[in-house]
Amino acid sequence: MALARDARLVAVVIAATALLWLGAQWLGGRAGWDTRYVFLFDLAALAAFIWALAATWRIWRRGQRPGGK
């Protein structure tokens, strides 16, 4: 049960990050934001994706243990 909950959290983080990042890129282009501000969104999205990758790795490793805990 905990593995499924954690997997759902990772899925939500990945989906929300992708949507927010795409929205920030679009809005930044339309509003003419300075490149450094748009790059800040890139770094935030990269951090979220790295967290999701690490969390996925931990979920996978827990699933490999006997009992899956």
C-alpha cells in the first residue's frame, strides 16, 4: 500500500512539474521575461525531476525486498 501511495506521489510531481514548467516557458515567452528568470524555472523543474527519479529509485529498491517494505 505504501509503495502505491509513493508511486502516485511521484506521478503527480512529474505531471505537475511538466505542466508548470511548460506554462512558465510559454508565459515567459509571451511576457518577455528576462532569460535568467525563465532559467530559474528550468532549475526548479530539473530539481523536481531529479527528486522524482530518486524517489522512483527508492520505490523500486523497496519493491525488490522480500515483503516489499
